[in-house]
Amino acid sequence: MSVLLVILVVVSTLAVVAATVFLFFLGSVLSRIYHSIKPHVTAQPPSLIPSLPLFRHFPATARVAFRPLANFPSPVHRIRIPQSPVSNGKDLVFSVKRDDLVSTSLYSGNKVRTLQFVIASCEAHQESYQNAKLFAIGSAGSNQVVCALTYGKSVGVNVDAVYLKSDLPDLDNALNVVSALSIVPKSRINLWDNSSGMWKLLNALFRSGPDRVFGMGGNSIAGTLGQINGALELAEQIESGQIADIDALYLPIGSSCTFTGLILGICLAQYRGIKAFQSPDFKIVAVPIHHTFAGLHRSIGIYKAEWSSYIPTLPKYNFHHVSAFLKSIGAIDSTFDLEAAAGDFLTHHVDIVADEDIVGLYGVHSTRSLRAASYDTLLQVFDGTNKSEWSAESQPPVPWICGHFVGKPFAVLLNDLERNTRNGVEKHLLLWQTKSAIQPKGPVDEWMQVKEVADDSKEFGKWLKESQPHSLLRRGYIDVADGKPEDYQFIMKETSLI
Ligand SMILES: Cc1ncc(COP(=O)(O)O)c(C=O)c1O
């Protein structure tokens, strides 16, 4: 009996020690990724300061390296679902912040905002370390990887991709890997079934060499500045009367970069007295897209808990580091406690929707998001901040409601909108459209590369084949054995990359 007890005590002690070591290692990896690419700050601002809301309202930030990549501000469009049966035959109307349309020639989406600051810091880094390697990490469906490869190539920064895992099969995910293989040679794409990518990553993180890693989803101090600018941009669109003030903003949470940047930006807009976000009930409705994080939020409230400020990438961690950075460069004075303001906003003005039926599994539609996304063929874009530019040909496309990200908050928005409309409640709801409208096709023969990679990895070919389309608007297929490039290339757009 006593021997059994001793064994039990030893085994449980070892288990606790192993778990502690693992958590410590994980924390160290996450923190090294978050801080790998630091914002590059110059002694003086550039002679020509781009007209960013962030730079105008907080001039000291103009010293932070910034590379304009696309056309901002992104427009806000009004979208209608006509005569919806679920709202007693009334039209459903909501607004969309169209980050998906910021580039017509390369790539769009929320990650471009992040990258404008991150890539500028990479350019500065590469000036000092010409041989530095830069790794963009993500899972197979990552838009961040496509964005970093696209713009890295366009500005001359060498970015390699490291895919940490495959996602569940879905055409949108598969297309992103195909896009990556159209931008750079396959030797620079490390697939998930090849451990060499992981070793390169650990080497970049733990050896004090020149190699650097883009944070997951671009989440880092520099990346968050881009999202702060997004909130200030929307604040200006509201203040100038281009759009009515909003009651609720819906968005997905991946790495938390966009979510935390928008909260910080809203707090900074309020601090500067910009007349926006003034509805007493104003809130952000955010949906974690990963089932594990959603589960952790349901059980221990990870997105809002006080202790979460110690966990790299979570909102409170990001609030702390970004606020400290802005103070250190003199962008905000010491009388304003941005970190506390953001924490207060998170507590009182944010609904995290982590329901299992909304979140489903990471990387693909949940049942609820698939049902909501099936409305995409009915959506009508009918008004917007850039309306005067529209002609029959330039009528904007409807948003791409992907299952990986934006479909999940869209499902919540639709639900709220239907209920409000049925009950005659008028609320101005806005969806932050994060998925790019463009699926880029770079200069490399991607079909040849896809087939070569699939020859080496049968699992990759099988994954592509199983990646089914979920929208009537994009019914493509990628089958290396029996298919042809025309089966999916109609969804892609040739970029101006050479
Ligand atoms: C289309 C899309 N939406 C939302 C997100 C989530 O943004 P974040 O990682 O900043 O939370 C991502 C992240 O990659 C994305 O690609």
C-alpha cells in the first residue's frame, strides 16, 4: 500500500514538473515570437509623413517605420439582404468595413494593415543584416502567410513560409497554400509534414542570430499599431459624417492582434475626443475562431481574466506592451493610462461569443457560420463611402464569407440583425471584413509546384482533393491526380508581382 502511495506521489510530482516545464517553454516561445520583430523607430520622422490617422493624432508615432502597401482608408459599404423571411419579410441592412478591398492588384484583408508596420521594420532590419531570414508562420489556411509572401516579394524582403499544421480541408484554406506556391519557389515553403521548418523557426527564436519570425497573425507591437490605425480611421469616417455612428462592431479573433488593436484605437479615439463610438451601448462582438481558445474562454475566461496579461498574445498582454511602447516614444503622455482604459473597455464593452455551435472547429465553417454564409449570394452592396466611384463595372463584390474567420462573427451579426429587425429595433451593426477579396496568383507556375509538392507528400495531395468549396460563388477544385489548373484558377487573380 505504502509503495503504491510513493509511486503515486512520484508520478504526480513528475507530471506537475513536466507540465510546468512545458508551459514555461510554450510561454517563452510565444513571447519570443511576439517580440521577434520590434517596431523600428527613427530619431526623426521621415520628411514626407503619410497621412495616417495614427500619425496625425499622435505625431510621435510618425517615427515608427511604416511602408504604405495598399489604399486606405478602406471604404464602408451598406449591405442589404432583401426581404428576409426570418425578419417578417423586411430587408436586413448592415455595414461592412471593407478591408477586403484595399488592394486591387496584390492582396487585401486585415493583415495588410498589420504588415504595413511589420514589413517596414523588417526592411530596416535587412538593411543591417542582409542575410537575415524572415519566417511567416501559420497553419495551412493562413492569410497572414500569403500576405507576408506577397508584400515581402513586392518590397524586396525575403520571406519564407513555415506551416505549423494543416487545417481541416476547405477550399479557402487550400487556395491559400496554392497562392503561396505561386509567389515563391517551393524550397521557401516549409510544409507541416516536414520538421525542417520547425527547426528553422526554433533556431530563429532561440539563437541570437539575425533571423526573425513574423508573429502569428502578425501579432506584435508593430502589427498592433496597424490595427489601432484602423480604429482611428473608422472614427474619422464616423466623425466626418461619411457613415452614421455604430452600435456594434463584429469581428473574428485569431491571434488577437486585430481585436486588441481596435480596442486600443477606440480608446485612443475617445482620448483625442474624436466624435465616434458615442452610443451608450456601443460594443465589440468578437468571436474566437479556434475551438480550444473558445473552450478556454467558456471555462476560465481567458480573453478577459486579469492573469491573462502574463500570457503572450492575449489582449491584456498586448495592451500592456503596446501602451508601454507608445509611452516610451512620447506618443501619449503619462496622464493617460491607455492600458487601464483598454482593460476597462474589454470588461464593459466587449461580448466574446464562444458558443460551440458558432465557433465549431478551427479552420472551417461551424454549422451556424455555414448557414449564415449561405446568404452570400443574396447580399447586395448598395451604398458606401466611395459610392461616387461606382459604375456598372466597378460595383464592389460581395464580401468573401470564409469559414475560417469572418463567417463566424457574421453568423452572430446576422442573428442579432434578424432579431432586431423582427422587433423593430434599429441598431447600426458593422462587420469588419477581414478576408481579402483577392486570391492572389503570383508569377511562379503554381500548378507545377503543387504537383511536385504532392509527389513528395501524398498527404498534401489528399488534403487538397478533400478541400471542398462551401460557396456557390467559388466552386473550385484542386485535384493533382485527375484535375487541371482551370478547375480553381478562375478564383485567383493575377497579381502585378514579377
Ligand atoms: C481573414 C482573417 N480574419 C481574421 C483574422 C484574425 O485576425 P487576428 O489574427 O489579428 O486576430 C485573420 C488572421 O490571420 C485573418 O486572416
